[in-house]
Amino acid sequence: MIEHVPMEDHRKGAAALDEARLRQQAIGVKLRQMFDDVVNEQVPDEFLEILRKAEKPAGKE
């Protein structure tokens, strides 16, 4: 059975879908910016020292 959907309801649904896509796109942009900020942060010296120690073979300090 085919239902009749008034054109006005169809437009409201399309507008809501467009709004949701725009919102989703804005969230994606913000997440990428945050990720880039984290990637570009300087690594603390204490953490680098831990990594250096972990790379050395056992028994060689």
C-alpha cells in the first residue's frame, strides 16, 4: 500500500536531514582539529626518558 505524504512534511524531513548532516560535519571538523592539536603537542621529557629506558636491552642502564 502506498501512503500519501504531504509535500510540506517531506520538506520538513529533508530540512531536518540537512541540519543533521551539517551538525555531523561540524562535529567531524572539530574532532579533526582536536586530533591535530594532540598530535602536535610536545612529548614531556619524563615520558621520553621512560621510552629511552624501555628501548635499552635488559641489564644495560
